[in-house]
Amino acid sequence: MLGIFFCVFLMDNLAVSSFIPFMSFTSFTSFISLIGYNSYTYYLKPAIWLLAAIIALKYPRMRHAAKIRFRDGIILWAFCFAASHILLSIGAAFIDGGFGKSPYDHSLKGMLNNILLVGLTIAGREIIRAYVINTMAGQKVRYLLFLIVSLVYTFCNYTLLSYVRLKSFKDIVVFCAEFFIPEFSQNLMTTYLAYLGGFAPAVTYTGVLQVFHWFSPVLPNLKWITAALVGILCPVFSMILMQNIYLKESRQYMRKVKDEAGTVSWMVTCLASICIIWFSVGVFPVYPSVVATGSMEPMIKAGDVVLIKKSIDRENMKVGDIIQFRRDDILISHRIVEIIHDEMGIGYITKGDNNPGRDVDIVRVDKIKGKVVKVIPKIGWLTLVIKGQVNTGQSR
């Protein structure tokens, strides 16, 4: 079953192999060129997913975890959770980001093609997911299998080109936060639904989300931070709620009551981890920065972490303020010793407290990253050791 899944993933990558040098010049690429990329996308690929669904349905099916009498309720909850996700995304768009026009074709022909593509793709993917998860999900390996299946589905949701394009650490963080981790969270929820009720709840949950994504004329245009928050937390909380609802309905709740503390701890750990990552990469108004040199001793020493406030009035800084600014792709934290006004506007003369002279270059407003508001001693030493940047002497 998973072989078919990887086959489609490989074909998707070969279809765009002109962008990936080490995958070029294959016979399949020539075949795609012959039939046309649109024909592959809208006709050949849906046919493959249809074939996959038929094959999976022909295999002897394992019973899903939930009893038959709970299946309709699980399907209804799957619909409600997907609808809640959509409503929260719309609500977030009113607050942060707004809306944008859908990039998909909404002509009659375009919508029919998309119905064929989306419908058969979802059916094939979810039938395979349900078969794998309910065939292999023994008690001891259940949660590990959930993670593996969800990771495979998430990884294969993007072409290799998407990963190749990630050049910088920031690119990786944004891609993971905005796309990969939310997709992984959604796949975890879908996998759990497939485990409980088979492919029908999984198709319902994924289908509602995808119908909105493909067929709504306008879509939420969220900033990546907000998209990450909604995309990660909605499926995670939905999965926790679905588990508690099912356990109560099936009268297994009392047997699982001891797991509540573990569930809450896991949820808090996830939230804390997300917040720490966002704090480290500068999502919030204040962000941390490790000091690599001793140019600001004795106040700031190498290995200290300074907290930088981004939301400041850069044109009204004062003598004595310590600012962080960028010079030659290096972040420097020095004190303002003089303010000048010339034909280029406001400029700041800076100096490291431990340096013998002032900095040569004038710091312009557009180079200022923020103002140092707090010094936390020594907690950045491990970062410097790992990067090999320890330097306690005078420097920039």
C-alpha cells in the first residue's frame, strides 16, 4: 500500500524534475512532456489514486478500534473539527492578515477537474492510511506507527523542490512553522480518526478542509506566525478532544483517567516548545541574542544573552542607549555616544564600552534591530562553544 503512495510521490517529483538537476533526463519526464503536465495532474494521477483505493478495498480489512455503533458519531465530530479549523482560520484572517483571492481555477471545467483530482486523491490516500494503521497498529507500537505514518504523509505532501529551496535557517524555520508542522499536526489528527473509525472519518476531516481550500473563491491570507499557530494548535486540540469524547462515550474514560495528567503535560510541552522556538527566532517583540565578544565589558560579557526590544522609536534614541545593529551581516550591540544630523538624516555614533575608540561607521536608522533591555549572564556560553565563537577580547 505504501509502495503506491511512494510511487505517486516519485512521479510528482519527476514531473517537475527540470527544476531538480539530479532527477532530470528520465523516461518518465519525457512521458510527462508528451502527455502534458495538466493531463498527468488531472487525469493520470487521480486514476492512480483510484486504482490504489480499489486495491486497498480488495484486501481483507482489519476492524478499526471503535465499535460500529460509534462510527457515525466519529464522522460527525470529524466534520465539526474540520469546520472549526476553517472558522478559526477565517476569524484569524479578520484579525491578522486579511484575505486573498484563491489561485485555483473556479470556472466550471476547472472546478470539475479539481473535484476529480481532490476527490480521488483524498479517497486513495485515506483508504491506504486506514488500511496501514489498522493492520499494523498493535498495542505496543500504536503511537510510534501514528508518528511514522503522519511523518511519511507530511513529507510526501511536498515535492523535493520545496526542500531544495530552503537555503537559510530562517527559510527552514518559516517552512516548518507555516507548512510542515501544521501539515504534520493535521496528519496526526487524520491518522487518529482513521484508527478509530476507518477511512470514512479521515475522508470527512480531510475532505472538508480541502473543499474549502480548493473551492472557496477567497482564502485567509495569514501571516506565517498566525498560520503556524492556527495550523498546529487546531489539530492537536481536536485530537485531544476527540480522544476524550470517544473514551467517555465508550465508557473507557475511567480506565484512562490517569493518562489525563500525561496528556496535559504533553500539550503544555508542545505549547512551550513552540513559544521557545518563536521567541528564539524573533517572533515576539523581544528576542534573545548571544554576545560573542567582550567589547561591552564589564556590563556585557562574552557568553551573556541580551534581550532586544524591537518595537522602539529608532529616530529618537538617546545617548547611553545600547542598540543592536547590523553591519556586514554581523549583529553588534554597542552604546550610543553621540547623535548626528546630516544630509542622510539621523545617525548614531556608537562605541563598545571596552573598546579604545569609537566605531568608524555611523549607524543609520534602517540598520538598527532593536534596543538592549536586559542582560542575562552566561547562559549563551554553550551556543558559543558549539559555534566556536568564544572571544573575550576587545572587538566589535
